Amino acid sequence: MRPAGITELRDVRADVDDEADVVVVGSGAAGAVAARELRAAGLDVVVVEEGPYIGTELLGGDTWSAFKHLWRDRGMQVAQGRLMLPFLQGCAVGGTTVINGAIVHRVPEPIVDVWRRDFGAGELLGPNALEDAYTELDRLLSVAPTPEPVWGRNNRLLREGCDALGWQSNAIVRNVRDCAASGACAQGCGRGRKQSMLVAVLPDALAAGVRMYATSRVDRVTLERGVATGVVGRFRDPRTGERGPRLHVRARRAVVLAASAIQTPTLLAASRVGRASSLVGRRLQAHPGAGVLGVFDDPVDLATGATQGAESTHFWNERMKFETVGMPLDVLLGRLPGFGAELMRRAQDAAHIAQIGVQVRAEAHGRVRRLPWGAPLISYDLTDADVARLKLGIKRVGQILFAAGAKAIHPGIFGVDDTLTSPTELDQIDAVPNDPSRFHGIAAHLFGTAVMGTDPQRSVVGPTLECHDAKSLYVFDSSVFPTNMGVNPAHTISAVALLASRGLAGRL
């Protein structure tokens, strides 16, 4: 049942005008926390969310339904480059936290030290403040290592392979309460165990009086004499994209953009904000990754157990980390090589297949532009060094799988045999040119398209995350992160939003 306080297209027949102290755009890891904190400070808050409200009771179904209702562009949002790389995001109340693997990491100290030293983040992210924010979020989101009873065999195989190679591995720390090991994180947790913003944060915010307009896309921020005064947009049918009535929400005190490193820069561009530095939409950074399939004699069953329960950061200093990746059968079949009878033959091994992915802390900088109709155009191309790391990472994943007892692996690289049956055959990967088009993969964890800094000529927002050239307009999402984190960012996004919201409330 939809909570009170959420208005969607189906509820309106005419244009909507509203007013609040603060308007928050986006309801994911940043927007939900910002709305909760600002309301707790006594401010009247309206959240505008492009996606629909999908209750927990409707989650956890088939993959196609999840793509239709929860994933941005039905999982088909891609970046243009030598490799057409899917950029994965959610588009629903709760944002990407509804469909992610619930992985929690704190920003590594070497990264945040650079942010403080070179980009003015020390004012917001003081050591004690950031640690306290993480600790508070840990309690709120039930953060803990994945318990072994819900690991499933896929997660155990990563540990076994790393142990055999002498490499470090660990249980992934996740924001999950009493995981049911259903393997349905990407479809949304139908049991409500994953503590997404939909489950753990937004219900309290709505009960406290936050109002939300869902299925409504903001087209631009309104400004008067360089001060943000609200947002304008339209309700849209989430199934067809058909435009509905207009929405105008005036902001008495501030507008907070928390729409992601893809959608936030398009809003800034549409609002003609950030032109002094020419950095809006630039410096797009990500974690591209690829999965490797391993075939085992004994059953694995990728569709059960914690979707992502084990990882290795053994080679983090070489800009890569490894994670288990569970998936349902229909997605797994799309990852197998071959066609027709050959594919059907390989599909008979589906229950015996494991998957481990490599995630690369890429050096590449991409760009997000706004198309005339408001949609983003993403450009992103891996550097030669990034591809070299991806190759090495895939080879290392192959080593993990063989060390864990795989009888064969499917590396998924054009120019390498579809199936490798011994560790020595992994050397084929070394000879592949550093051409990203030879690889399959996805990109997640997006940063840097409205970077923070003290110099308006070299950044979009200042140390309090207020836009340099638009007063009362703030960016609280990962757009402001000045460098690639190298680990999963959701917890840090929420921590930054928590600290920035409390700072904002104290100034209003």
C-alpha cells in the first residue's frame, strides 16, 4: 500500500502548485537522507522523484518486471564510446538503493584525504564528523557483515579460491536485516530485508510530514537574481513516458539536487548553473566491471544465497576489487556464450555455474550532456590503462575460479576462447589488444559531474555543497565527489547528505 504523503500521476488531473521550505530532487541514498534530516530539523520538505512508488509487496518478482518498473531505461541506459557500456541506475522511489547489492563501504582514507587537501572537503567531512555519520547510518540501516548461513556456494567459492592463492578476502558488509538468501537484490527485496531508502528511511520521513511527488521529472530549477526559488517539471507515465500535468514547487529556503551524477548535471545545465567553471557534466567517473563465469562439478545455484556476499580488496592498490555476483537463471542464460544448440548445451550446466566480477577504479573521465528534450547523453571511454587493468582483473578472477575447483570458465572476451579449461589458458588474455570493444561489462558507482572545490573557476559547488553561482541551490549526491572512490559509494553518499543537510539546517 502506498504511504500517505506520496502523490503520483494517477492522483492528479490538473497542474500542481506547491510550496515548501526545501525542495529535494531525488529519493535515493542522498535525497531520502536529506529529506529525513531536514524534516527532523523542523523544515517543511517536498521531495520530487521521477520514478514510481513500488511497494515492498510488489518487489522480488521476475527480472523483466524489475527492469520495467525499477531500472532506469529498463536497464538499457548506455554510455557512448568504443564500448557501448550500460550505466546501471534505479528509477523508483528509493532510487538505486532498491536494486543494488546492498554493499556498504566507507570511503578509503587515502581518497578522502585527497578530497580534504585538494578540494576543500575538510569543512564538511572532518574525520570525527564523517566517522560519526557512518556510525549513525550503520545503526539506521542495520549494517553488518554477511553472515555465513546466507552466503550460498557462489560466495564460498570466492573465499576458497582466494585462500588457495593466498589472497585476502572477506564477507561483504551490507545494509540488510535478517537476509533471506533469496538472491533477488537486483529485482528489489520482496521481503523487505534489504534496508534500502524505500524501507529504512523514507517511511519515517513521510510519517514525519515530508511530502513527495513521484512519477514527476524536474525539468529545471527556477532562479531569481541568482537565487534558487523552486523547481518546475511534469508528471510522466512511468510505463509510456507520456507527459501529464505540470508541477511547480516553490522553495522558500533552498533547493537540494540529489538526482545522481547523471541526472543532476542535466538539471544544472538546463538551469544555466555552473557555467563559470565549464565543469557541469564533465569529469564523469565510474567503476566499470565485468563478470567471469566458472563451471563446477557440484551445483552452485546462482539464484540463491546473498546476491553479493563475498569480496576481495587484495589488489585495491592496483585499482581493482573482486565481488561475487549472483543472478537469476534468465539473466545467466544471456551471459553464456554461443547460440542455438551450443547455447542450449551450455545451459544444461546453469545450476553448476558461479560468477565473480572485477570492478575497476577507472582513470577515465567521461561527460554528461543534456539533449534538447532533457534526456542525458553519456560519453565515456576507457583509457588504455583502464583496459589493461580490466584484462588483468579478469585473468585474476579466472585464477580464483580455477583455484576454487572450476573445470572451465567463460571469460567473455572477443579474441579469447569462449571456454578455458586450465589456468595456463588464461595467458590468452595477455595478448588481447587494449581495445574496450572486445569486452563485455557494465558501469556503476558514478561520480564527479558537479565537483566540489573552493575555486569557482575549478569546481561547481563550494565546501558546503552550495553552487558557486546559484545561491540556495545545493548538490548532495555523488556528483560532487571529486575523484573515483574505488569502492561502493552508497554509504558515503548517504553520509555526505546527512552532514550537508545538518549543516544546511543550521544555516537556515
